[in-house]
Amino acid sequence: MGKSTSGIFLAQALYEQGDDPMLIDADKGKTCLDWDEMAGGMPYPVVSKPVKDLHRTLPEITRGRGSVVIDVPQVEDHERIAKGALLFADLWVLPIAPSPVEVRRLFRDAVFGDFLEDMQEARQDAGRQPAGVVFLLTRTNTNRATKAGPDRDCRDELANHGFATLDAQIMFHDDMYRQSGGARVRALGTAYERAAKELKDRTPGDAR
Ligand SMILES: Nc1ncnc2c1ncn2[C@@H]1O[C@H](COP(=O)(O)OP(=O)(O)OP(=O)(O)O)[C@@H](O)[C@H]1O
Ligand SMILES: [Mg+2]
């Protein structure tokens, strides 16, 4: 939950930070494209590419951009699209609701962990560095991490499974983040601005 919203706002934050981003909407639902239209055009390019083998098509399309953000569809529905995106992207950001129960469900069977491991192996076979992996808490109660709340429990649970979580977290906020037709998107002053900075610090060197 929160993938497309995070894509739009993170790309916007990167734009505001002078990064010359491109947002690839790899979901057939075209949510990012809709945002782009409703906003009368984002100040950075939003390109719809719900195609297989993104690792082959994206190098050409994204050449010269300061950064590339991809809104990846659900793996269960569009495995080939997701796999190409994960081969291409050097940093995987995984939005998750701050519910420890959700986290437990994610790790209940080995499917999720195995999939990420398989993808890292596929990258290795393709001569690519392992991707960075980080969770992003979205729809949290608070704008900042708490010492003892569901967000904290979630971070701990993810850490138990060996996963990092961004310090920045995105609170549940109807006005700021929910799709409101035509609303102007701004990342300045939001947690997405902080998240984008953290992500830039985490991006492997060869990706920039
Ligand atoms: N922080 C937030 N606060 C309030 N509403 C939010 C927040 N983030 C996302 N939403 C709303 O929740 C809904 C789902 O968000 P979004 O479209 O980003 O999820 P998604 O993971 O891309 O979903 P899908 O799997 O359908 O592509 C949208 O209506 C969006 O506006
Ligand atoms: Mg979406």
C-alpha cells in the first residue's frame, strides 16, 4: 500500500532537490500517469511502461537522468514486469503499513524472502551489484518515528528479519497524500523530502 503515492512524491522530492528525475509507471493501472494528468503535468517526466524486460528497455529511455523512480506493480499479478524493474533498479524501496501483523504475514512463509534472494541472484548472473533493500513505513500515526508505537514495533520486527527501514515515515494524511484531482504535489516539508534524502545516501555509487 502506498507504492504509487510514494513514487509520485519521491520523484517530486528528487526534482525539488535538483535531481532531474524520471518516473516510470510500470503498472497497467497507470496511477502515476493519472496523477500526472490531474496535476496538469508533473515538473518531471512520467512515462507509462507496463512492459516486460524493463531492464532492457529502461537504460535507453532513462539515459542521462539524475535519478529514476519506478512504480512497480504487484509481483503476484505481473511477475515479468516486476522482475525486469528489480533487475534494473539498484535500490528497492518497499512501502508497508505500520502493522506488525502485516509484517508477520509477509514473513510467514518463505515466498517473499525467497523471491528477493532469487532476484539478487538474477542480478548477479546479469553482472549487476546486489540491490539495496529498504522498507518505508506509510500511513503511520505520526510524522516522526516514535519510541514505543506500532511504527517502532514494525521497525523491530523488520530488523529481526534482517531488513532496514528508512528513518523517515509517511503519516496517514488525507489532504496531503490522498489523490485529489488536480492538486499540486509538493514534497517540500513532507516526510517524503526526508525519505528522498535518505535514499540518495543509500543509492549505490554506480547508480548516480
Ligand atoms: N500517507 C497516506 N495518507 C492517506 N492516504 C494515502 C496515503 N498514502 C496513500 N494513500 C491513499 O491510499 C490509496 C492507495 O495508495 P497507492 O495508490 O499509493 O497504493 P498502491 O500500493 O500503489 O496500490 P496498488 O497496489 O493498487 O497500485 C490511494 O487512494 C492513496 O491516495
Ligand atoms: Mg499503485
